[in-house]
Amino acid sequence: MDCWSPSHPLDDEFEKLVNRMNPPRVTVDNDSCPNATLIKVHSANKRGSLLEVVQVLNDLNLTIRRAYISSDGEWFMDVFHVTDHRGNKLSENGVAERIQQSLGPRALSFRSLRSVGVQAAEKHTTIELTGRDRPGLLSEVFAVIADLKCNVVAAEVWTHNSRMASVVYITDEATGLPLDNPDRLAKIKRLLLYILKGNRDKRSANTAVSVCSTHKERRLHQMMYEDRDYDRDDLDCGSTSDHRKPLVIVENCTDKGYTVVNLRSLDCPKLLFDTVCTLTDMQYVVYHATVIAEGPEATQEYYIRHMDGSPISSEAERQRVIHCLEAAIRRRNSEGIRLELCSDDRAGLLSDVTRIFRENGLSVTRADVTTRGSQAVNVFYVTDSSGSPVKIQMIEAIRKEIGLTILHVIDDESCTKSPSPESSRFSLGNLFRSRSGKFLYNLGLINSSS
């Protein structure tokens, strides 16, 4: 899904030879920067290297404050300024080994078995769902799964532009093992597809059941892109406020043969991952990039080409890139009050909780379901059925019904802070001032002249 394989066996063998001759070099530098750890990655360049590195950094729950990327040629050189989730420098050195393994000959097995964001396939059955979002949909999905005597061990649900995508990991309720009965799997798929289609889906709903390992967030980006959630529909527009709308500018740099993509948006966790996923899914190659995310806003600049080396050549394609990148950023920034549920896990827990949400007129815009040992740790973003904020009186009534000690309201400001008036001023000069000439300095290969 997220890994690239050469078309021919000879190409595959040549790539392995290059990797053996030029193994990736990863250095972790805690001395050069006073407020961040520098991670420098040098390796033979191959398609997907950037996404692999960014994916590993995100799976390690690291925050990327700055990134300087250069892969124009046969060599891949990146520098990332990162902190932990508390904003501190890194205190462990295991990140270097993780990245080296992700880029080396054992990359596939490494990502499948050890990457934090990848679920091991032998432990569960994976269900993928896409369809039109509507109030109560998630409640109906979890009710069907519970009725079929299955247990949800993990799940992630995204909504955007009236579309929904989810990856759900289930096991048999009685045995705790993956489901392997073809008739039972077919029944699950049939019933869930019936729920997804409803009577209003103007596009095709889809369900898939597999035992393949998958990276949830990577897969969700692919699913929503394939579902064309970036298509604009005036009747289905979300209620995302204007100050949160990303600004995307796409122009060709004719003298260098690149297309330059500039993005300006509120800073959010995993922003670089979201952008690189989408550019990769659209079959673009990132040759150079600069990312700065040290305040309420983040700026990203990418020099890209098609896989055949050509820049964007039409206005329609330019507009498609803009819409797809806007969608990639907004998918994760679901609106609503964040509720966190922490309790002993039990069969049917999700079905009961989401049913209470539905009965009280709440709509789930995003969900992250995890199981840690015997504990269920679930996060829900909720609005009312019209997409408006929920009154606090309603939230308190729901907390009393579910349990005041297990359902909590979390103040989540990671993606809702309004930019300051000064930072809101748009300047083409500021937006386009980073250019390829800065890359040697940014990569730490030359010293500043100041």
C-alpha cells in the first residue's frame, strides 16, 4: 500500500545492490540546536524514501518543527528538527536505528512488525469502510460488529466533506483471534455495506476485509483520496471556519523545470506526514522542500515533478493539486468537542457509547479507538447533528449517563488556535523567499556567512 516495488526483477536486484553499497546513514544531533534535536538522514535515493522517514518519525510520536529536504539526484539528504510530544529534545538514541532499518534492505519487514502505527496482521482482521457520512453512522457500524460477536481492538475514523473513511481491527469475541471463516466475513462485509449505502449515497460506498498489515493513517489518506473527498460540493461543504482553511499556491518554476507548491496553514500534529502522503498518492516526486512549523502557523514549500520528470502542465491539474492538499490537511482537523473515554474494555463498549451519542443527537466527526491491555482508551470528536458545537449541558448529561469518571472533556487546542494578526498578513515575498540556494546551509553542509 505505502511501499513501492520496482516493475522488473532486475530493477529490484539493482536497488538491493545500491542499498548494500550505500547503506543509509542517520545521525542524531542534540548539540547544534538549543531547542530541538536534529536528525540527519543520508541514503541512496529511491521513490518513497521521504514518506518512509516521515512516517517513522510520526510513529515515534515526534513533532517536526523544521525540515530541509533535498533528493535531486541519486542521493537523499534530509534534516529534521524534532521534539517529543512535550516539546523537549530527545533523550533516547533508538530513533537512529529505527530510521536506518526503515530505509535499509529489511524495510518492509521493519514497517510491518515494529512501526508503532502498523498493526500486526496475524492478531486481527482488518475492515476498511468508506461512504457518505451521516449522524449515527458510526453507532450503526459498531452495533453490527457487536451483534456479530466481534470485538473492536482498534479503529480510526476520519470524516471530511461529508465523506467517511475508517480502518477497524476486529477479533472474535469468544476466542480473541482473527476471523477466518469466509461465510462470516462475507456476512460482515454485506451488512456493513448495506449500512454505508443507506439511501443518500451519491457515490459508491465500499467495504473491504483483509488480514494484511496496514498503517492506519497512511491507509486512511489513500482511502479518502480514492473516494475523492477533495471534490467540492456546495451542498456538502463542511463548516470549517475560514481562519483554519489552508492556503495553497501552485506555480511552475520554468527555469528549473519544477512545480513549486507553497502551503500555509495552522500548525497541527503530523502536518508534514499528511502533505507528503498526498503528494505521493498523486504520483509526484519531491525533489526539495522546506518546512517551518514553530508557531501557530506552518509554512511548507515543495519542488515537485511527475515521476517522468515533468512539471504540472495544465490549469486543471494545478487546481486538483490545490484541492487535494487542502483536503489532506483538513481531514485530520475535525471540528467538535474532544471527549476521551478511559475504562475497562468489554464486549459491546463502543456500540453502547456511540448509541448514547446518537440518541442525544451527537455526530462523531473523528474517532481514535485503542486498547491497552485490559483498558479501552478512546477519543471522539463530536458536534450536534447539524455540525454545530454541542452545548455543555448536553455533554454533562451524556457524561452522567456513561460515567463521569470514565468520560472526560479534553481541551484540545492543537489545531484551533487563531493566528495572531501579525502572522495572518499574507506576503508573497515571505512565502516564496526560500529557494534551492538555501539547501546547502539548511542541510548543515556549509556555515552561515553572518
